[in-house]
Amino acid sequence: MSQLQPLIQLQQTAEPLLNVQEMHFWLDKAVAWGQADSPDTQKDTCLHLSRMTDFLQQLLIHINNMSSTTVTMKRLPFLGQYLGRLCWNPYVTADVTSRRLLFQCLWGLYSEHPGNAVERKANHWIRKVLSQLATEEDDAAVQALMKHMGVPPKEYHLKVLRKMVAQLQKNIGKSCSSLGYINQGCSCDSILATSEACVPLVTCPEAAPLIGALLQQPVTCVRAALSEDFLNALSSAYSSQCLSLEEQAVVSLWYHNLSSLEEAVLSLLECVLTYTGSTPQNLDQLAQSLLPKACAQHCSIFLVVNDIFRSILKQAEGKGSVKYLIQTFTTCFLRELALLQHQTSVSFKALFPQSPQSLLVPLLTLPSEMPQEAWRPHLNWLSGSLQRLTEEGDGDSRSSTRGHHKVFEAWFLLVQCAHWVQVAVQLLVTSGPQDCSPLLWLLTFYHHPTNRGHHRALHVVHAKEAWDHLHSLFLVLARPLPVDRLQSLVTLLSTQPQQPSLSPLLILNLLVNFAVFSQQWLSGSTEILQTVVDWSGLVDEAACVLSSLELRLNEGSCSSSNANRIHLRIKALQNTLTHMHAASSPPTHTH
């Protein structure tokens, strides 16, 4: 007769709370698993853990519905064997939900006032199971367990869990490259099995050393791969903040798991791009982000992040916040890469494989890395090189797609290295009409890269017109200021549907830089800036440009002789814009 015959009889005589076939299935599983020593049984246990938990919940309801332990044991004579086997399985007891249900089932079987030999024997067995599994100093906790609905002592959980983690960690101590003899077998098979066994443990803090060791295990051969279930479980737990990982373990998770990396990048993008304030100060969180450091450590991570930025930029070509984000991220990345220059030999060509190779070093070099007198010739060379490249791309009739791709990649690199665009705008303040053309072309290309309808030449003309207005306006020292020139600037800032309009951010960049770097009195500069942005309604946008300029200058792109004067002017202009923003905000009504 089958061991489950009494259970079948129970189904015939009692309310069918439990499915007979399910009970047959789970008892056979408990017998087959034993103490889960082999990789196959470990994997099988982990795969079935969720379903087994559901069954334990049903079993607990059934036990609680019985009138006494005697009735329960009569109808479920093999219940003790089933629960006992699960109590000895470390993969079951390591799971918080399964462990809680297990001990609640044991509590349900415990009789506070045993009335016969069956109940006394059951109580003795339950005490024995608990005392064997708990440490000696847990005796008091075991007694408390009997009085508090079967909640197991914390020390017991930790002991079981630590023992299992230590056992699993032994499996990954060596990779095949560290074996002493050529004929010795490859031990990397254990990496996959151990990672699979670790799936139910990903949210346990005690398993953090094991998880970290798995993630940072050198991939010495194809057999050392980590389980996808393990990586997905880690990614899910980490994104939902149910898992705390050390910094290097997070980097390794992104390296092994593409979806986890993509989620981290998109989360950062959402956090930054949904910011509704008037300044890019929120981009400071990029400096605290682990992503730039991860990109510096792993070329493959940087390539993925760069592809995401490339895609976002294509969809939001004219959005200033996207450009600010990409530029700030690249600056943080280059800083981290410089810190690792003695540990990595990855070339710029490998990091930027799609970018024009002749522009890589000139653009990726920071302004602070060369003398200021070299800035203008450097920018003239960059402008000329980009202009030739765009002319070739626009005129490539053999393959317009290839030509557009070359132009886009050149522009994408310029966006990443927009510090040179900002320097160009600064130099335009002190440029004469004869030497501002290359800088204006560079600025125009940055804001209008696609040349839709062949309007780039017209945009350059409008940019020169805006520069002429600003140049002459900031030379005026007398009062009142010429209203016609102020109105002309406002007209250029407004969108004109009948002709290709110039980007307002381009003109705002020029305006802010003139207000900061010109020799005009501070009061005059403030009046010009205040009047133009007030008439155009671009107060918040001007504050954003001014704050971005301040961030760049704080990184060392300002001569020491003028640093104090420049920063004082920036603070004064910021205060003016802040007051304008407050004045334009609707009043708060109190009731």
C-alpha cells in the first residue's frame, strides 16, 4: 500500500482541503531532496520553493482546522516525516516565508496539555527537532517559541544560513586557471550550480559575501557563467531596494546583466530629466552615481551607456537638459578614467569606436589641460575640422545615410565634450568681427546639427546678427539703453514660423556670457540681462545657462586674475534672476 493511502482516505472522509496528488508530489520531493547536498537537488529545491510555500500554507490551514493533534496525526500519519525532512533542508529553512510556515505547522501540532500518548510523543518529537536545530544557548528561545506561535529564534536562522553560505562559498574558491595540474578537472562547473542555489538567498544580508564572490569571480572559461535566474533575481531585488550590495558587486552585476545596467541608466535619466527646477544643479547627483566609475572600469558598460545616450539624444535633439546630462556624465567618466590610467590600457578608439578618430583627442582634452592662450587656435581647428566633415556628409550623394551618420557621430562627440562649446562662447565676448566666424559656426552646429532644409548657413547668419547686437549693446555705457537693440534681441529669441529660427539657448548662452565676461559695468550688464529675459519670458532658461557656466568655471576654466570678479558677477546676476523668478510666480494663498 502506498504511504499516502491514509491521506487518500482522509480526502474521502473529510472536507477536501488538500489535493491528494499534490501531497504525493511534495512528500516525494522532500524524500528526494534529502539535505540538498548535490547541485541537482539544490537546483530542484530552488526551482520548486515558491510552489512548496503555497502548499505549506494550505497545510497550515488544514492543521489549524483539526480539533486536536491526535486527529491530525491519525489522518496525516506521515506529516511529521514531511515536516522533519524540510526542517533539515537548509535551502528551505533559509527562505523566510517557508521557514515561518514550517514552524507554524510545528506549533500547530504542539499540544500545550497533551491528553494521550500520541500527543506526548508528538510534543517530544517537536522539542527534539527544535533543540537539535537550535544552538545550546537557544534553549530559552526554543521555550519562547512554543509560547509565541512558533516564531524561530533569530540565532537559529543565522546559524543555519551562515552554515549554508559557508558551504556554498567553498564551491567557488578556485577557478580552472588556478588549478595546479594540467590534468586536474575544471572546477568552474560549480560556479553555475552555486549561483543557481543562491537564488532564494539574494535578499538575505548574510549571503552578501557569497553574492559578491560570485559576481566578482574571474570568468576564466565558458563554464564559469552565472545563472540567468540568479542575475535576474539580483537585479530585481536591487532595483526594488530589497538588497544591499557593496559598490564593486553592483558594478559586477551591471557587467554581467544587461537589463540591470539598462534599468540603472534609465532610472538616472528619469531622475534627472524629470527635474522641474531652473538650474542644472540636480546633475550633481551624476557625480555621486556609480555609473561613471563602472564605465571607467569596463569598456563594455560604457558602450552600452553611450548607446542609450545616443538614442535619447536622437529623440530629443534640441532639449538642453539632455545635453547637460550627457556632457556632465562624460566629464565624470573622464575623471574616473584618469584615476584608473595606471590600471587600464583601454584606448579612446575602443571607447568611442563610432566617433571621428581625428577629433577624439582634441575634443576629449579638457580646457584646463592646456594654456588659455591655446584655446582660440584649438577651437579654430576644431571648427574647421567639423565644418569639412559636415560638408562631406551633406554632399555624400552615394549614401546619404552614411553621411548623416558621420555628421551625427561628430555632433554626439561634441555634445559629450561641450566644455569646448562653452569656452567658444566665452571667447566670443572678447572676439572682433574678423575672428568670430569659426566660433560662431561651432556654436551654431552644436545647437543646429541636422541642417534640415539646408538652413545651417542661414542659422550662422542669424547667430552673427545676434552677436552683433550683443557686441554693440555691451559697449554702450550711457543711459538709457537703446530700446531698439534690446527689442531686436528679443525678436531673435522668439520663434518665427516663417523662417528657420535660431535656438533660444544659443542666444541665451551668448547673452549670459556677455553679461559675465564683458567690461560693461555690472549694473549695466544686469539691466541688459534682466530686460531681455523678462521681455522674452526665458528667466528660468537663463538661470539654467548661468548655473551651468558657474559649474564649468568651478572646474578650473577661469583665469586666477579674473576669478574673483567673474564669480562676484555670476552671484549678482543669479540673485537678479532669482528675484525675477519669485516675482513672476503666482502668490500662495492662505485660508
